[in-house]
Amino acid sequence: MPLLRNRSLCLACLLALTAGAQADPAPGHADLLWLDRITYGVDSASLARLEQIGPRKFLDEQLAARDERLPAAIQAQIDAMPISHQGIGDDIAALATAREKLKSIDDAQAKVEARKALRKQGVALAVQTQERELLRAVYSPAQLKEQMVWFWLNHFNVFDRKGPEAWLDADYVESAIRPNALGNFRDLVMATLTHPAMLVYLDNARNAARQHNENYARELMELHTLGVNAGYTQNDVQEMVRILTGVGVALNPDAPRQRRGMQALVVRHDGFEFNPARHDFGDKVLLGHTIRGSGFDEVKQAVDLLVAQPACAHFISGELATYFVSDNPPATLVDAMAESFQRTHGDIRSVLRTLIDSPEFATSLGKKFKDPMHYLVSSMRLAYDGRAVPDARRLVLWLNQQGEGEFGHATPDGYPLVASAWDSSGQMSARFELARAMSQGDVQMFDGVAMPTVPQLSGSLFERAVKPRLSTTTLAALDQAKSPPEWNTYLLAAPESNYR
């Protein structure tokens, strides 16, 4: 076994044993830990900006997220992706055409090959979507927004291997999640509710007055807004099912779908369709409130009602606090965030400001274990520090290998936010191998493209923003490294590098 691999395993054991026991940060470095939490991880650009304007203005900029400009080389990679030049209407039309062509193929072997080609096309779209989001996460100056995009994609989870999801997910990010990631929670719920990706994934496209499907109605209440044990009943779920009848996908916008006299009630946009011919127009009683049968307006009333519930404010605040602060966030913090949520009618920026300004946030800095997404992106920000990666597909592969691939969670609950899901010995071993791959440039070729070996990271950024956090044990391990790639591996796999 090579020397590096032997040393890697030894340090992996050290990592597993010392996780959670890293030394408290030295006084005077609170701002660096704060920056590491507000962003996906410190790099030279974020450190320089913090030093230039200070934490308060830095937070203001991050909450405003007005500057999302990417480095020219990264933007060029994104611009070269087909998903950057086609809308959801184009994707739906292309998929419909391909499916019709499949039906017309009589030869069995030719039909198999056509299905393979269609599946390959879907995989390509899914990979491009993941590449784009990972590149933005690593390189965007709007780091808090990027974290919130990932958080909401996980909260409103969809799975790219169900039906036509791969053709829908790129637009789901662009039109439903990103515009609302720091906006109003009610608008975010409505954006996901009216997007084909969600309606296909949770089967509401099949929900009709005479053929109910309760999958989405249940998850809308349990996972998206109110949480478990929020006081609603099975009858409330059934009433929500009725409200959502006719809410579906316009796979063929030109097809006649309405009974005479109902055309005015049709709602269609960007692949979404409310079809009144499939809707139950009877009155409903949801959470004790009567909603008169009126078509799509019932959906708006229902969402307003769900988001206004105190249970919704506490549930969303608790999820955010778990993501940013602690696996078991203090009740005082969640209560304060929920108060901001209700006072501002679900303004996400206000809730985040309450969170970040809290004493609980300050005392948690450096103690929150990184999930695979945070670990990969923070490592790339440190290792590449603004330099362009030659092929973003490697990032997708690495994240998938860590078990948290975007759109890769089959069930609607999303990936877990707590350390116990990611800190097992097996996870730590895989994480160390990822650190090694990033440090060495992973000498194995990937589709003909090799990642360049990263220069030793012991430069200015390390001295100013990383070294002050390291324990004497970690510094001693670094001193034992026999080469720059080995040194980098030890740093990226150190206990401190696994916390934010």
C-alpha cells in the first residue's frame, strides 16, 4: 500500500476519533469562523471583502445578493451547457416528441436502443443541472444565497430518476427556487407548487376530482409547511387533496381540455396547468376554515392559510436553525426566528438576520459538522481559491460518491441535516479519499480530463484564515507530510476542516 494511503488511513482514524473534540478557536478569530459559516467556506475573495467592509455590511450584502457574477471562465462553462439555452417548454416539447416517436417504432431492438438514447439524454440534462449548481456554489460571491438554494432544494426535494424529472429540474432551480431563495416563503411554496417538477414527482399531476392522489397534499403539509404533529388531521389532508385536484402539468398546451364555459378558469404557464375539468368545485374545510369552491383561487387561499400557521413558522425556523447552527437548536433561538417569520409574514431575509444576529449563532461557530455538500464546496473554495476547475463533472461525481448528490434523494424528506447521518467511520473514510483526490488532482483520468494537482495550500490564505483554527495535533500531523499533495490531504481531512 502506498505511503500516502497508509498515512491517510491513520489520519482518517484520528479524524473519526477527534470529530467533535477539536480545540476551541483562539480568541480574536471569531470573524473568521463567522465568515466560514456565512459562506460555504473561506476563500481569498470573501476574506478580502470581509476585511474591507466588516461583518455587518458583509451580511447586508449577502442578504441582498445583488452580485452573483461568476468568474469569466466559470460563466463560460455554464454558458456552454445546453440547459442554459432552452426553457422548460422546449424540454417538455422535446420529451413529448421523443415519446411519440418511441410509440411508432415497431422493431423491438430499435425501440430498446431508442429508449436507451432517451435515457442518456435525460442523464445528460441532470448532470448539467448538477454541474451548474456546484459551480455556482463554489464560485458565486453570493454565498449565503447559494447555501439557501441548496437548503430549499433539499426542503422541497424532487428526484431526478422519476419519469420526466431530468427534463424539468434545471428549470425547477431557475424559476422556482433561485428567485425565491431569500424572498418570501409563501411565494416559494407557490413557486414549487406550480412547477411541473414537483407535480410530477409527488403525483399531483394525477390528482383529479374522481381519482384522488394524496401524495403531494400530505407532503405539502407534513414536509413543506407545517411539519409532523402540527395538529392537522387526516381529514385536513383529504380536504387539501380536493383543493389540489386539477393542479397538474400542461404536456400538450394546445390540446382541448376544458368543458364549455370553463375556459376562463384555466391557468397555464411554463408547463403548469390548472385544469378546471379535473377539479372538485365543492366547498372545503381546511384547518377549521371554510374555502369556497372557486377553482385555482382555492389553492392560493390554502397556501396562505398554511403559511400563516404558527406551526409553519416554528417548523421552518427549526429547519433553518438545524442547518445553520445545531443538530438540536435551542428553543429560544427557534422561538425568536418564528416570531420574525410571523411578524414579517414569512420574509426569509428577516428570519435569517434574526438567526445570524443571535448569541446562539455566535456560540455555535466552528461546531457544526459539515454535510458532504458543505465539505466538498468548502474544500474546493480553499484548494482552488478562484481558479477554474477544468471539468465540473468531477464535482458531480465526488458529491454523488459522498451520498448527497443533487436531486439524488428518492424520498421527499430530503437529505438529513444532522451530523449522525454523515459522521460514521465509513463516511469519514470516503471523505478522506475525497480529500486525497482533490489534493493529488486524482491522477486517474476522468473522461480524458485530469484535474490539476493543487499547489500546497500553506500560503497567505492558509496563514491568515485557516492556521489560527488548527489544533496542535493537526499542526503536528501536517509537519509529518512528505509532499505537498500529502500535506493538502491532511489539511482538508483534518477535524477542523469538517466543521463550520
